[in-house]
Amino acid sequence: MFDALYTYLNEKIDLSTEDTELIGASVSLRKLRRNQYLLQEGDVCQFVAFVSKGCLRTYRVDPKGKEHIIYFAVENWWAGDRESYLNEKPSSFYVDAVEASEVIMFHKSNFEMLCTEIPEFGGVMKIILPEPTCRLLPV
């Protein structure tokens, strides 16, 4: 079920069987229909999501109602609002599925536990998901 994630991580770090089991027990799979939201403006982002299948888009809506796409998260990419996640502030972005998609969800407490319990995982996540320097940069 989480093969895409394990393949992705094993390209970057060596995971032991115990590490793989801990990760598997700490994440959940979420299926999204086309146009279904993963995150809406005003919600606080409490997750980091790995796209295992499909495509998501992150966008803003201006006061005139026009959408401004910030980035697309395709398979083997990450999605969410890093600034909202780190600062526990409401997001100003929407994240939805462009097509039927599957994402592997890391809830904040589990993600932080994995970064602590598996130091190599934590190290690679700091590189892949650096702290934001600008709200317009992708996750």
C-alpha cells in the first residue's frame, strides 16, 4: 500500500525493516476524488502529504475570485502548506485533486515523532521540506 513512499525514501536513505514498520504504522492513506479538497483556505494544516498517485494543485483565490495556481504536486511530490503547518496559522491556500489521487498522510505529531525516532528520515525531510522563506514558494 505504501510502496511508492518506501521506494522514494529508499532512494534517499537506507531504511531498516523496523524503520519501515514504524513509518507504516504512523501514516494513513487518503483517496481523493477529482476536485476534492485536501486543504482549504482558513484551515490550519496539520499534516504533510506525499502524493503516491495522481496530481494535486495548490492555489490561492484573489478578492475578485480568480484562481492563481502556485504549484502542482505530482506523484512522488509533497503537498500541504508548510507555513501553516509550522506556525499553526490558518492557510491562505487551497489544495485539491486535479484527478483521482492517493496521498499518504503524515499527521503532525506522527511526522515529528518519525523525524526524531529515525534521524536519517528527519535529516532528509529538512532538505526536502525546508522552512518557508516566502509564502509563494511550494512545499
